[in-house]
Amino acid sequence: MSLSKKVVTSEKAPKAIGPYSAGMTLGNMVYTAGQIPVDPATSKVVEGGIEVEARQSLTNLKHVLEAAGSGLDYVVKTTCFLADMDEFAQFNAVYAEFFTEKPPARSTVAVKTLPLNVRIEVEAIAYIPEK
């Protein structure tokens, strides 16, 4: 059986700001790039604090997953990067709005800086269901 990689893009998510793809599929799996809180309509970072940034990052993630034929319900693993671990509780509350039942495995790490000096970045690995 031969598997081929396919690039995932979404008009509803921000364009890549470097030499990478928003997502890649291989077989029935999708691997996303880290999604940061950029509004795809303006190409600008959203303002308003960690809750607003988390909501935008997770919305962008949702759109990339949907473009691959998957969705938040099929996420098996996320990695979340926070610029300030003191904002974990606020981030976690927003995260819980997006992953309500059977939340995926997750790692959350603090990092010194993120692209465009955002507070958060989220990436995921998800299953693509058979149609």
C-alpha cells in the first residue's frame, strides 16, 4: 500500500508565513502546523488578551482540520505553546469550549517567544474519518 502526502490549505485560515504548509495528510491522518491568532480576513494578530488569542488560534485549527476532511472531534493529540504559563487557566477555559467530549491527549509548554509575538500557538494530529 502506497501512501502519499497531500498539502492542506484553507481560505478560512491564515496563509503560512514561512516555508511550511498549514497541514499535511498522510493516509487517514492529518498533521497541522501550529496555528497562531491571526485573523485570516485581515492577516493581523487579534487583540484582546489570551482568551481572544486562544479562540482565534483554535478556530484557525478547526478550519485547517475541516479542509483536510477531519474536525475537532477527530483530534487525537494537541501541542499547545504558551508565552506565559500564568495565562494557563484562561487558555484552558477556552480550550474546553472547543474540546468538550473526549478531549484529545495534550501537551502544553511554555516558550520564550512565538511568531509575531503572540501569546499562543496550537498544533494537532487528527484522524480523517471514512466518508
